[in-house]
Amino acid sequence: MKILFTADIHIGRRSSRLPGSADSARHSCAAVWSRIVDHAIAEQVDLVLASGDLVDEANRFLEAIGPLERGLQRLREVGIETVAVSGNHDHEVLPAIADQIGEGGLRLLGRRGRWERYTFENRSGERVHLDGWSFPRGRVEESPLASYAPLFPDNAPVLALLHADVDSPGSSFAPVASVEMRRFPGVLFLLGHIHRTRGINEPGGARFLYAGSPQAMDPGETGAHGAWILEFGAAGNSVRHLPLSTVRYETIEVDIGGVSRPEDAQGRLHGALREHLEEIAGQSGPLELVRYRPRITGATRFPRLIEEKLAGSDETLEVPSGRLTGTVEVLHFAMKPERDLEALAAGVGAPAVLARLLLSPDNLPPALRDELRRKVNEIHSSTVFVEVSGVEVSGGEAKGGEADEADPAGSDDSASRTTAMDAELMRAAAVLLEELLGQKVA
């Protein structure tokens, strides 16, 4: 039995974080669905499984039904069935599309938040039991596993399709705990909702796999993205990742320590990006564009001059490497002065305070750190204006439609904001320390 597993395609999503001409149809969510269909046919799978958010929103019916139906028809023509559950984004639109297309095109399990089983048998007589639960509404505070009672009538694999938030107590998006899944050691849970891949296989315990979004849609969704090929047979079971995303986001560290001239930092940044592109080229699938958020680190005598030399890299730097192109989305500066910080930190006065801060952001007084975090969150959540189209612009970036509130993959989550705050704090401390020590020498 061979299965292609995916989730969180969001067909119909319009928003893109790509610059200029790179923002094209081939990077769209509809295009990645077409690539999924291509690979399913090429791999000669028996089934395509989708664990929610196949479509983006209820108001995307007309945008999504055409691309989705074309793909389903191609799969049906070669005898590949498609089985799905709905998630928090498509809880309204996916049932409507499934009804419009008909069961022969898309089998939707678990309507109205009730577990449902479908047993599939391929041409070779191999069977798999599919249990599915779909979102009945946009927010679900209770665990779907409270009502799950799987049956094991034979030795066929039991797969549970579920769109859920694992180990996130208090979530409004079907919160489940991995300890709950341990009650069902004979079930492999195939999950959607979180846009990053995550898997657990406890011996005799919880077994689950988050598909991750097949196309990277946000700078917080770093690393490779794609679908999964699952194989079950007498010779054993296997899981294989299938790269599908044309875009990849990466956060890398670039150490400029030891550069003798500020302009040498430009070559160091360019070389680091090229080295990473060459490193990932072999396993990148249809990847075309890599968007970087470099963190510039290292000890230097001229942090301000280096920052000035690298300014504008997010608009101008383009690194080609074979068929891949690397660009810079934003730079984070975390350079330290080329000084004996330990000796300075042992002293007194403002330079000592700054040196202790540069040695560790945790040395910042708790009250001041809390105030900084409050200010960062306040800026992040502020509304600048609302356009006629209804796209809200918050924190300087456009956001269309409902956010993935529980997805930690987003670039604007609290962890990312804390990291950005620390980087800016370190940059400012390094500049201020150099100014103070320069005044002392003078």
C-alpha cells in the first residue's frame, strides 16, 4: 500500500511574501496542489490523504474549486482515490466543494465533528482503515480524542486523519495531548494545522506525523517543505519526505569576526549564502528561491561601519547557485565589540552594565526586559491603516484574512519577536559601548 500524505495546502490563498517578479503563479498554493497531483501519479500511489486546510477560507470557493477539481479528476482517471478531513480554515468550504464534486472525486470524513471510518482496499487486496474527524466550526476547544474509539478488525494499518493542535493546552483549534495518543499505540495519527514538520514514534506509545505545509508561505516556516510518501507492506513500513516547495526560508548565522575592513563583511555574507545554497541543492526538489534572514555575529572593531556596508542587502543582494537563487529578506545584527568584555563587565559604571548585557541578554534587569517586550508587542499589534480592500496592515506588513493563530510557524510569533528584540538590543548595546569607550579615550 502506497500513500501520499499532505495537509495545509491552502488553495485559494492570495497573500505572498515574495519580492517583485518572483511573486508568480508557479509559487501559488494552487500550483503546489498541481505538483502534488503530478507526484502522486508518478509515484503510482493508491491514495492521497489530506489532513485539513486543503482550501484556505470559505470565501475562496470559486477560486479553489477549479484547481482542486482539475487535480482530483486527474487522480481519479488513473485510479487514485483522495480522502480528506476539514480543518479550521476550510470547515465550511471543503464540505461544500466535496458535495459539489461528488464522492467519486473527494471523500470527506468526519463531518460535524464525528469520527468516521473508511476502509480502503487497493487492486492487490491490501487494506488500510482510515479514521477521520473534521472541524465542525472554526474553533474547537475540546479534544477530538475524547470521542475516539478505534476498532482493529484485522492486521491492516489504522490511520487517523486529524487537524489539531498537539500539546498546546488552552488552544482553540482541537487541542490534543501526546499522552492521549499513547492510549492508541496501534494508530498512526496523520496531522495537519502546524506548518512545520513534526513526528513522534514512541515504542508502544504515541505515533504521529505533522505533514507541514507543502509550500513555505511565511519566513517563520523555515527548512524544506513538501508531502510524504508512506508505504505499508509485508516487507515493512517506510516514510519518505517529498520536497515540493519552490520557496524556502532560512535563518543562518554569518560570523564576520576577524574581518580587517568593513567592506570585507559583504564578501563574508555573500559567501555564507552561496555555501548554504550549495549545501541544500541536492535535496531541494523544485526549489527555486531561498529567502534568508541572516544574523550577523562576531567580534569586530567597527560594528557601525559594517552595518552601514550591509544596509540595503535585503533589496539588492542576489546570489545565484545553479538553478537556485538566494536573496536577503532582512538582516539581524548581533555583533560584539572586539574588546575584553569579561574584564569590562567586572568593572563599574555604564560600560560595565553594557558589557554584561553583551555577554548575555539575560543580564538585562527583569523590569526593563518586561517593558521592552511590552513595547515590541504593542508595536507588533498596532494597526497602521485599513485599505479599501479590507486588508489590514499591522506592524508594517499586510495580512489578508484570518491568521493561523495557533501555528508557531508564523514569523510574527512571540518567540520570533523576542529573538528580534534581543538582536536589536545587542546591536544598540554594542554601538553605545563603543561610543562610551571612545569618549573615555578622548
